[in-house]
Amino acid sequence: MGKMMKKWIFAFMLMLGVMAIFVPKMTEAASTGQLIIINKSTNELAFFENGELIRAFPVGTGRTTDLTPEGRFPIVNKIKNRPYYKDGIPGGDPRNPLGDRWLGLDARGTYGTTYAIHGNNNSASIGNYVSAGCVRMHNSDIRWLFDRVKLQTDVVIVRSSRTFEQVATANGYNLLPPIKVQVDGKAIHVSADPFMRDNRVLVPMRSIFNALGASVRWNAQTKTVTASKDGKNIQLTIGSKRAKINGQTYLLDVAPSIENNHTFVPTRFVSEALGATVQWNKASRTVSLTSPKKPDPGPTTRPINVTLNGNAVAGDAFMIEGVAMVPMRNIFEWLGVSFTYNSQSQTVHASHQGRTMIVTAGEKTATINQLSTTLPAAPIIKEGRLYLPARAVTETFSGGISWDAATNKLHITVNQ
């Protein structure tokens, strides 16, 4: 009985020892708040932190589907300038196929010694199926990731058509709430959830263009999106950081992409290209777009015919907001009124038979026969011509006005 008790005690102590070894690692992994996803279908790596996708990078993976292991593996070591032992190439050497950063994975019974995310000595290999099992990155990208990622952060490697966010959720990673989109203060329906990539929000193509009133065309052969509105044409290509606006090339912070059969475009670029303003509320995870203000077309005008003392007056007279406007020069020349025009101040000084008028374009206040007068409408310059309210003519030079609605004709009489 004593020997049996000793065996149970030994087994219990052994179990505690095992827990002491492994539980801290599990706790640390769960508390990093980080996750890396590598999708071999697209050869991309996504880095999540604090519930959101921070950046995505192109990578190179195994030459065959079985070489790069699939599953969930923690990062167990971080090594700078790891030598390439196979060919005796020292760490940091430009010839080193591992680059100068190594993030070792606990995969297939190895403990960070065989499988890793690392740099490269051939940047053209990134994005391709080229390695013996490791995941290659551009050296600048792996340096950024190396400095940011924590030990025991899990790396999920998959072959999937799902978005990074969908893969993250399926692996128990808690994402922040979905991003909402508003246009002019109203929430819009989006065909798929917007997402953050490289600190930029991407939204479904048709959702954003329809909301901003742009027409959109999709060329499946070239994978090109073209949106048009008010004479402005925007062209974006899937996977390319080069975009065009009316033929002029611009560089994007993040490339458009196809995720789960939906085409996503960068919100800020396309919105500002169409004249909208963009605001991002991090707390509510809301993108707010404000449509550009349409220029004020001004009051509508209606052409009218004018007679002066029974004679037709040449020039395009018109009615605006109930006020008849007549061409100043035509009227004054017919009456024999002398006048001067100051183009800088847009002011007219007119006189005839001891009667005077001083008017300024855009101002209702005028001086008529030395008295300050408020005109029914301000004089207007239209296509290089100055138009006056007909009433200003009759009040200055003593006359009257009658309106014939049947013939759309204004009759002006002036005493001479």
C-alpha cells in the first residue's frame, strides 16, 4: 500500500511538472493579443493585433502543397542573423537565403529549428511557391514583423478562399465589431463587411460607388474597376497600388483586392477622388463620407421680349424671380444715355437730361437722381453683358412699365 501511494504521488508530481512547463506558454499565447494567418492559396500573411488586421504581406511558401505545414503553430524563437548551416553561410551575409530575421515555429515536432517565417536573398521569389517548407518574406517586411510580434503568438497556416477575418474568427480570435459605413449621415447597406488592411479601410466596390452616385464597370479579363461621375474617371486594378484618375497615375496605400467573391477598394482614395470627404471614428469603427456640395445653380431665368416706347429692343432680356432684367447698353444707346463703366469696381455712372444713375453689379443699393435707392434685384453680369432691373430705368428717366403675359412681352415707356 505504501509503494502504491508513492507511485500515485510520483505520478501527481509529474503531472504538475508538465503543467508548469506548458501552461505558462498557453497563457502567454492567449494573452499576446496577436495572431498571424498565412494563406497558401494567395501567398499572403496577415498580422492581427488587439482584434483587428494591422497589415498584410506577400509571402513565398512551399514548392508543393505538403512542404509548408498547415495548422496552428506558436512562434517559439526570434533570431537575428541566423546562419544558413546547410551551405555554411554566416548570418547577415547577403547570400543567406534566410535573410537576417527568423521567427521559428513549433511545427511537426521541431521547436523553431526547421520551420520559420524568415527573410530572403531573392526578392523575386516572394509571392511564389518556392521554399522547402518555410515562409519567406521581403526583408523589409520581416524586419517590421520581427520587431512587433511577440513570442508564443500563434501562426495559423491554411489553404482557404475565406477572408483573413473569417479565418481568424474560425480559430477563436476575437475581432473588433464590424466596420460601419455612413454617407451623408445615413448608414448604407454593404454587400460584405468592410475590413482594415495596412491601416486603411476597404469596402465593397459597388456599395461605395452606388452610394456616391458613380457608375461602375468591371473588366474580368484585366481585373480592372472603372468608376465614373461628373466627368471624372477612376481606374483601379486588383492587386495593384497604381490607380488612375482621368489618365493620371496615383499611388495607393493599399491595393484593391477580391475577397470571398467580393471586390474591395480603398475607401479614402475612391471617395476623395469623387469629391467626398472622409472621416474615421475609431471608437465606433465607422467610416463617414460626406458628398461634395453641388454648386448653387442660382435662380432660374426665363427669356422675355422687350419694347421701349413701342420699339423692339435687341438683346436677351429675361425674368428672374419676378424681376424683369434688361440689357443696359442696348437700352441706354436707344435712349441716348451717356454712361461710363468701371470694370474694376463693376460700377456704371449714367446720365441723361439732368437725370443720373449709379449702379454696381451684384449690389441692390443704387444712387438714382442723387438719392440712395434699393433696387428690386441686383444688376447682373451675364456673358459679358450688364443687365439692369427694368424698373431702375423707368425710375431714373421717368417712365412706366406694363407686362403682357399672353405675348411674354415687357413694354417700357420713357418720357423724352
